[in-house]
Amino acid sequence: MKTCGLIVEYNPFHYGHQYHLQQSKKKTGADCVVAVMSGNFLQRGEPAITDKFSRAKAAILGGVDLVLELPYVYAVQHSDYFARGAIDVLYHAGVDSVCFGSESGDIDSFINAYHLHKQHEDQYQSHIKTFLNKGYAYPDAATRAYQTVFNTSDTLDLSKPNNILGLSYIRAIKDSNYSIEPFTIQRIYNNYHDTEITGNIASATSIRKEIFKSPSTTERASETMPATTFDILTNYKHQTGYWHEWELYFPFLKYRVQTMSLTELQQIEGVAEGLEHRIMRTAQDACSFQEWMTALKTKRYTWTRLQRIFVHILTNTKKTENILAHDLGYIRVLAMNKIGQSFLNQQKKKTALPFITKINQIQHPFLQIEERAAKAYYSALSGSKPREFFLQEIKNPVIV
């Protein structure tokens, strides 16, 4: 069985994702599509609009055959760690290829950029340090360093978010010498950060913006996604009464920060350079998450970096846990169809890592954090819903 891996968040699954999926199958000739998907918290440091099981089900109904979970410790990280974790999951699951979306659409440009980086790594890192010392945030420093060292017309444009991730995927494959063949599909009709829906294929950012407006505006959003996705979204809102967004968690965050000591806050993953003082000080007057973030953000501390720190505060993830020092010890299945189930049965006999479906199935540091993250995510729901939805973590996966 020929397999293609996709690295996704599906927040929510829409027609652009469906196009990527279909083109990936066509380009790789895959019989089975395996998606590794972020859980309840995402790479940019945000809660997913609905829980991971709902999103995994939407993915299967949209054409994916098997959905695996990207552990929290990789999912809420900058591009290199995010990519390393995702590629590790796909490699140990046994996929033949990976196909990612990019602004470039040319896999050779990524391969060439990788080799250029390897040849000039010391010079590149030196320029990154120079730009960091000038007060630039890491993503801007890395982009400027790349432009300085590789200043030619045919270099990969690393000002584009999907190109940045794509290069990280190539680096993860090549540095680990994995036998995964990489492919890329060019993004069409919209950009990653577009905030307005202009057609049936729209950015997830613009779709979420439309959904968050009010119940009466979701009809426009429904035109950008399969009916199965829209049904899952509306059913989730009906069940819980909420979409998950940062404002929902603002009271919990403010309470957490204001009941912590400076020492406790300094121990949270990602808090550095005295940032705990700034977080504590701005918490006093903030009346919303948006207001708090605006007060915190600087040239050096990007919105995304701050959001990741807030996720770690919410989940009480500490530096002392040394979260990235552990190896991937399992592969967790979230959802599958019959094709995915067949592939899974085949791979169980081959892979060195166990496939698991429940967070209490084995003991592993990642799963301890996963449990905290799930409880934090569902804590914003009312009544018996937090317990009801958390129980999904110890039940069988979604089978379509």
C-alpha cells in the first residue's frame, strides 16, 4: 500500500485542505493518506476552534484515511521543532512520502535551499545572532539572515509562512536521513494570513474570523468547506455553546498569572529574559486577552511567541520538564476509515513504536502533558462538558 503523509491542523478542514489532499494523492500515487494533526492547541499558540476529535472526524469524512496526533510538545513550537515532531511521527508510522503546501510549489527550490543552508550554516547563524541583538524577533532575524547570506534572485522566499515550514520539513527529513520522499503543492487563490473570504477556497484565518462574528454569518463560511465539516462545527457549537478562542480562556489565564509568584512564572516554558515581570505587570490592567497581548507585544516578542507562552501557562508546562529532550515513544491514532485501519494493521507488525489510542494506554512524559493540555482546553466549557469531552481521551478512536 503506497502512502502519503500530510502535516495539518485543520482548524477547520476546508476546501483548500481538500484540494491539497486530492493533489497530494494525485502527485504521489498514494493509496492511503495519513495526516499527522496538531491536537487541541496549535503551532501559533492558539486553542483550536473545536476539539481534536471533531477535527479528526472532519478530516476522515473529507478524504483522509488515518489521522495521527502530533504531540503537544511539538505542536506548540516554532517551525523547526514542529516539523521535526511531525516528520518523526510520519516516519515511524511508515509513510512513503510527505506532501506539503507552499507558496513556492517547487520542491527543487526547497532542496537547494537546504543544501545552501548546510554549506553556509556558520555564516547564517552568525547573521541571525546579529539581527537578534538588534532587537528583531527570531522569525524576522532568520528571514533577514537568509536574505543577507543568500542574496540571489532564485532563492526560496522565506518571508512566506508555508515556505518556512516547508524548509523545516526538508531539514527534518534530510538531517535524520529518513527515507521519505518530499513533494509540495502550491497554495492557490489565497494567502495564509488573508482575513477576508473572497471565494470558495479561503484561508483558515478568514473562515474563523467569519465564524466568530455571529451565528448569522456562518452561512458564508459554510461555502468554503464540505458539508460534513460544517455539520461537525455546528454540532460542536450546539453541544458546548462555544467556539474555542483566547478570549474564552482570558479569565483563567489572568487568574493563573495573578496567583503565581515571579519565580513560578519564570519557570514556565518559553518565559525568558525577564519577561515574567512584563507579563505580571500588564496582567493588572488587562480587561481582555486582546488588550493584554497588545500591551505585551514588542518588536522582539512576537504575537505568536507570546501566545505559545500563554498556552504553556494554561497547561502549566515548565522548563524543568525539559519537554524536547525525550524521544517520540508512541504513535497515537485519533481517527481512521477502513483503508487507514488496514494500513494500521499492516504497520503494527513493522514499526518499533507502539500505536496507541488512549492517553492512559502507556506511560510517557508526552502523555502526561497531553492530559494536562486536554483538561486545560475543556476547562472553559460549562457544567458536565469538561468531563464528558475529556473522556474521549480514554476511549477508542473515531472510526468512520
